[in-house]
Amino acid sequence: MVAHMSKKNRERCSNSAQSLVEFAFVLPILLFTMVAIIDFGMLFYSQMAVSNAAWEGARAGATIIDPNHGDQEIVGAIHKAAFGLDISQLMIDIDPSQGEPPRNQAFPAPRGDSLMVTIQYQVKLTIPQISLPVTGKAVTRMEYQNP
């Protein structure tokens, strides 16, 4: 026995099949776009967090409380400011470092000299499976005086 469909039912079935095929073509593009937007958001957030952490580290370096442990204070400020990032992935460069002039000079130096903090962080993207470096840099003038 052959079931006969009315013309109205055939058109409805044809329209729903066409919609399903169109959706199958558009779905991967929509999913890719959503993932790309999320990846861009993560990249943007990481850039802002790294820039803020560099600034906080430079500010901590400018107003060091204990010059004998200055780099530890700077790194501690960076870790506090790097909220949402994997701090084990942060590459921190402090110039000049604690043992270099002018930071190793006796009282009343190094007031007025510049201190630069550079941070690099690798952001892992979902699509494509790559890591992009994000860099933040901040320069301040040292305000503290050695005791």
C-alpha cells in the first residue's frame, strides 16, 4: 500500500527538509564564530591583565619598602595583579634587577632613576591550536631611598 500525501503536506515536508539542510550548512560557521569571539575575548583580557600587572609591579618597585628584598616585592605585586592568569606562565623581567646599579648603591640612591618591568604571557587559543605572546611593559621612576 502506498500512502498518498496531500500537496500541502508535501510542501511542509519539503520546507522543513530545506531548513534542516540550510541549518547544517550554517551551524559550523556559527560555532566557529562563537569560538573565535571567545578566543578574542580571552586574548584581550590577557593583554589587559598583563599590562595592569606590569604597571602594579613597576609601582611596587618605585616605592619599595625593603630594598634588600625589592625584586620579591615587585614579583609579589605582579602575582596579586595578574588575576585570572596562570602565574607560573608569567615571564617577568625587572631592569635594573636588585643586584645591578643603581639599585645596589648605598643610601641615598637610587631616587629618580628609572625602573622598567616587562611581563610576557602565552595565551593558548582554541581555534587554531596556537599560543600567542602577550607583553606588558611599564616604566616608573624610583621614589624610595635606601635606609
